[in-house]
Amino acid sequence: MREAGALQTGGRVSKSDSKRLEQLLKEVLQVERLYAYELKNVTAERRSKVLELIERFSIAEAGR
């Protein structure tokens, strides 16, 4: 949650934090595509991870 903390407080975001946010976005977009095309094959575990990633990214984005 360091990414979200830096963004919410208006602090500087390090290059590694920025890269992590980019990676999270890529993962979320990848999973969204998976949902769109293969929803019936998504396991409960994967759904849980997706929801966690979306929540983490949403918190970080809200701080922008």
C-alpha cells in the first residue's frame, strides 16, 4: 500500500512505485480481458486476486 500512501499524501512517487503501479494496471487489464472472453473459466481464487488488485489500484488512483 506504499503506492497509495505516497499518492494520497501528495508525496513523490519513486520510480519503483511507478513501475509497480504500471504492473498492477497491466495485470488488471489482462484479467479484464480474461473476464470478457472466458468468464466461466475464472476460478474463485483468481477472482479474489483480481478484486484485490482492482481495489489496490483504485485506492492509488483516488490519491492522484
